[in-house]
Amino acid sequence: MTDTRVAVVGGGAVGVTAAHDLALAGADVTLFERGDLGSGSSGRAAGVLYDAYAEDVDAALGARALERFRRLSGTNGFVFEECPYVLLARTGDDDRAEAVRDAAERMRVHDRPVETLSGAELGERFPTLRTDDVAVAAVASNAGWTDPASYVSAVAELARDAGVEIRTDSEVAVTTTPPGVAVADEAPVTRRYEAVVVAAGAHTKRVLADAGVAVPLKPYRVQALVSRADYDGPMWYDASAGVYARPHPDGLLAGDGTVPVEADPDEWERDADDWFVDDVTGTLRDRAGHDPDVARAWAGLCTATPDGDPLLGEVAPGVFVAAGWQGHGFMRAPATGEAVAAQVLGAETATGIEQFTPDRFDGDETFAIREGMTVETDGRENGTDSRDNGTD
Ligand SMILES: Cc1cc2nc3c(=O)[nH]c(=O)nc-3n(C[C@H](O)[C@H](O)[C@H](O)COP(=O)(O)OP(=O)(O)OC[C@H]3O[C@@H](n4cnc5c(N)ncnc54)[C@H](O)[C@@H]3O)c2cc1C
């Protein structure tokens, strides 16, 4: 289906990918972004990338995303830095240790290159890490990191080359039946499209609610910091401490700091909390012998759904949603943007995407925010939520 007129709402990692793929497939695409490209969560993300998921569809999306990240590396200023990812649990934290073992086992079932190591073996492999208190570690080798903002700008440039009209500083309201958008600062005119993709991140629920479509999404704060002290080791997530870290051009980037409380997508605290900085700097000292020199610390928003899975699909005729990533939205964006573009065009999508259909919910569900990065030990499926392995 070519020449389909499509509006994409949101210029984050998902929106630019979808717009790019739609244009390459021949659609006539306009992307509307209320601020600058990447000014939402994508510009605040940590940029930890891996495909070490235990669920079929998550593993497939993760692998596809990494394939695209690698292919893009070297284009328009985007670079994918290869780096292994270590998920570990401490001695005495038996439930999490068991969850890490189970998760690694299930990742291997999906042919993900993941090894299970003891603390001693981990120490031999990565001498920069403190490992004497580690009960077990899962080491994923198909992983890396990047600057998320550079992905957005690189793909946006490719999207422009493919013919996408990108309109920044253009907040829109969405309408359904027929699909359309109205730009806030323009005369009250609704532009009609054959399809509208709402990839508006933390604003998605509000944008769709204003269009009369209810989706169960809650924005919540997560936090990160950059320390200037040198760090030359793998990426790691200490599940017992709930802290992750990765190398950064200035030293090291670390985070977690989930605040599992629904945030207002406009009114929220952009700076990191003091408790978060204290917690993380303590863990960095313990785990990596890293004496932190905090250059900056910040917060951003992730979006939760009742079951921890995204909302990816049609919510009204010709109106599609792509949101609810629960903290893993950046690393999967090349695959989820691709998937929603395929859905719009009626093309084949990756196996399993259909389980993310938004109509599995009524939209008015009450639910608690599941933290985006814990290794859960509450017996969910195999005892761990394999998506929540520390990467936001
Ligand atoms: C501190 C932190 C660390 C993170 N680390 C990671 C990580 O390591 N790996 C990972 O996978 N994920 C991570 N995440 C999560 C990740 O940032 C998000 O899941 C991802 O960026 C979502 O991308 P998106 O395109 O869906 O949304 P966004 O990037 O938020 O883009 C949505 C865009 O829509 C725009 N918009 C909203 N309303 C309108 C409107 N009405 N009209 C026009 N435009 C509109 C917004 O301005 C915004 O730019 C992290 C998040 C934070 C906060």
C-alpha cells in the first residue's frame, strides 16, 4: 500500500523509526513533535541495549532491534558500542539468585548468547568488578550501549531523506473516525490522514483520552546519573541493589531510581532525588570500586501498563498506539517502530506482536506500577520477569 497518508505523533525513538519505515515503504508521512526531536524520554534514556529476554516475543524484538542498531552504526553520527551485559544477584539474596539462573536458562532457550557464571568466574572475566559477594551472574554477550539522542537524530535524518516531513514545535490533538490531527498553534483545522500513529511517550494516554480512546498507561519517574570517574568494564545490573551501570564517554552512567507513582506527563520533577544519588554512588563504590564524581543526575518518565507489556496496535479505525514500554522502550525502538509501521500498512509483523494488542484491556483498569528494572521474585511465570532486568 503506497502513498498512504500517515501522521506520526511523537518524535522520540519509536516515532522517528516508524516514520522512517513508513516512508521507505512508500507512505506519505508527516511527523509532529511538540518540542524538539528526542525531547521526551528518548533524550533522557541510558542507552543500555541487549536482547537478553526470556519471553519469545521480547527476545525476537530485542534481537531485531540490535540488528538494526548495528546496521545503523556509523551513519549520521550514530555509534553502537559493543559491550557485554552482566545481570547479577548477591550471596544471601536467594530468590533473586534463583530468578537470575532461571532467566538465563530461558534466554538460552531462545538462543540468546547468555552464560551463567559464579562470582569467582565473573571476577576472572571482569577484574574491574567486585565479585566476592556475587552468588550468580548471567552474562549476555549480544549487547552494547549508545547515546539515545544520537539514534533519534540519525534516524530522523534518514526519515527526512526518505521524504518524511518533520514538524517540530508542533503539538497536536488527535481525532478518530476519520483519523486526523489538529496542530495546537494553527487555525482550528483538522488534517485528515488514512492513519495516525500515536507514539507520544508519557503523553500517549492523555492524547488518546482527548480523542475519546481510553488506554491503561501510567507515566512514572526513573533516574540516572553520569559520573566523571573512569570506568572500563562491562555493563552490569546488580539486581540485589537495583542499580545498573554502563561505560560513558565521560566515565560511567548509572541508574534505576524508579519512583512507582503515577506522574503527570507535564508537571514532574526533572532533577534526580538526593536518595537516588546517595544509593547509586554507594553501589558504584561497592560493586565497581568506582569513586563517583557526579557530573549530572536527572529523571525522566517511563510508561507502565497493567501487565508490563506494551500497547502496540490499532485503537480506533486507522489510529494506532505504540507506547507502554515499561522502561525498555529505547532498546526495542528499532523493532517496535518497525512493527507499528508494518501494522499501519497491513504488512506482516514479527511473530507474537499480536499479544500486545491494546484491545486486551478496556482502558479503565486500575493497576500498580511494576518497577521497570527489578528482577522480580514473585512467582510471575517462571519466577522472574525477564523483561525487568535492570535497564532503564
Ligand atoms: C533515566 C532513563 C533511563 C532509561 N534508560 C533506558 C535504557 O537504557 N534502555 C531502554 O530501552 N529504555 C530506557 N529508558 C526508557 C526509554 O527512554 C523510553 O522507553 C523510550 O525512550 C520511549 O520512546 P518513545 O519514542 O516511545 O517516547 P518518547 O521518547 O517520550 O517520545 C515521545 C515524543 O512525543 C512527543 N509528544 C507528546 N505529546 C505530543 C503531542 N500531543 N504532539 C506532538 N508530540 C507529542 C514528546 O515531546 C516526545 O518527544 C529510560 C528512561 C529514562 C527516563
